[in-house]
Amino acid sequence: MKGNAGSSGLAPVVAPRAGWSLILDLIVATLREWRRRHVGRRELASLDERTIRELCLDPGVVNHEVRQPFWRPLRDWRD
């Protein structure tokens, strides 16, 4: 076929724009979630022991939670 790119005669494959948009949306959502976890753990780490106990949280559980990396989901401390 004349006029087509490449020697195979097939037109180049182009990814649909919507596919890239979806991928970028998922990346942005993931980064926002990681940021939310980081901020939440930093705020939790700033609480003093008296405040932690007033919230009926175990200081050991709080200490464990603030040491977790941002990519790990927050756990429910009320367990």
C-alpha cells in the first residue's frame, strides 16, 4: 500500500486519547491518596499520649501506625 508508514503496509497503532486520560486520572488519584495517608499519619504522630488515650486509642497501635509507609492503607484503630 502506498502512503502508509512502514514497510509492512499497516498504519501505525495510536492509543486512544481517553485511555491516557484514564491512566493519568488513576495516577493522580493514587498520589492524592498517598498524600492523604502521609498527612494523616503525621497528624497522628503529633498527638500527645493524653490526647491519644482520650480518643480511646491504644498508644502502641498509634505508634505502629505512624511508622507505616504512605503506600500502606490506614487501618481502623477502633478494632
